[in-house]
Amino acid sequence: MSEKRLSNVIGFDDTPFDRNHRGRVNVVGTVYASLRFDGVLISEVEKDGDDAAASLICAVRQSKFMEHAQLIMLQGITMAGFNVVDVFALSDALSLPVLVVARKQPDFTAIKKALLTHFDGGEMRWRIIETLGPMEPVGAVHVQRVGLTLRQAQKTIRHFSQHGHIPEPLRSAHLIAGALSFGQRRGNP
């Protein structure tokens, strides 16, 4: 039995911010229909907050792209510092699989220590990461996934990685997010 190809993807990345920044941080979502760039979503989350999943859910639900979306792709499990995306709530609320992509394996020991030491609700944030499980290598990146098989993740990464190792929805979101902060952006996420 053949698995469904996930071709309508919304990829999210947060904008760069100064480490002393307080408050809201913009998040950019890029919408792809296969390799065609179809649109942009802009949302925001609280730096080091706990509203990332709720913000993404709202952005996708209120968009004209919700009807055709087949997959949510994230540039890492956190946004705006340590605002951990509850990928399980995100997947459940949108009835879509979620694929978390990272260029390299995160230092989960350091992340756990930071969450448990410095953040209210750190235990709950760590539980999301822990429940999601270890990152799996897929080509030159690492992934975590909810609602899709490893094979689907591999096919999706391969299909969308046209100009390097990072899938186009995330690469584009990263470039746009950087341009929002700095007026221009080039390079790899």
C-alpha cells in the first residue's frame, strides 16, 4: 500500500531577535503546493512563553490555506527562545501531521537543564520534548514527527530539499523572517 505524498506544506520559523528582547517575536509561515511557493502567514509568539502552538493553530485556521494543508513543518521544536511548540496539540487541533526539522542534533541535556532551572512550567515543556522522542537522522538533517511515518518524512524532506539540505518551506520562512528583522536576508537557516 502506497503512502500519501504530503505536498501541501506550511513551514514555520521565527524571526531573529536580540537576546535582551522582551515581548512578542514574529513567526513566518510559508505555504507550498509541492514546489510552488503559494503564500505567507505572519504570526507572533511570546519570547520564552508557552503560546507557540496556540499561535500557529490560530494562524493556520484563519488562513485561506487551511483547506488544502497536509503537513506543518517546523524549524526546531522551540520558537522565540524557549517557547516549546506543543506539537501534539498542534497536530490534534489542525488534524495534520507535524514534522520538526533541525540541521543538527540539539543538546537535549542542556535544553532540559535550562527548562527545568529557568522557566515556570519547565517540566511541562520538557515533557513535550521528551514525549516526542529523539531526533532521527534523515539525509543531512534530523527530524521529529507526529502523525507521519519515517518513510513519509524521508520522502517529504527529499522532495522539498531543492537548494541544500533544508526543505524549501523552512528555507523560505527563514529568509523572510530574517528580512523582517534586518531588512534583508541571505544564506542558510
